[in-house]
Amino acid sequence: IEVADRGQGIAAQDLPRIFDPFFTTKATGEGTGLGLSISLGIVEAHGGAIDVVSEPGAGTTFTVTLPAEATP
């Protein structure tokens, strides 16, 4: 599954932290910083992965990969 936008992108210094719980670039009181952390946890619990490619000023693409069969 691939989700892409043409927004402002994610700054290179923020990319390593975007899946950390409570990490956000929003102003205090706007958002919890949990969305990507929870999403990654769910995907990994099902044997998958989330990859991200971002170019500041050009947008971001998230790719969710899940196994075709359940892992034992």
C-alpha cells in the first residue's frame, strides 16, 4: 500500500524520529504525535514494515508492506 502527497515534505533531521512516540513538529496542543508510532506497531505486529521517502518541498511517500500469508 502506498500513500503519497505533494506537501511540504519532512525535514531530513526529522525523518529518523517520525515513528517515535509523541514526536511531532506541530505546535504544542496540536496533535499527540502518536499516529505514526501506533501505525508502525500495528503493521509490525502483522509482520510488515513501513518505509518513508520524503523530499522537502516536493512531498512524502509512505509504503506499507504486509506479508501475503500469516506468519506462524
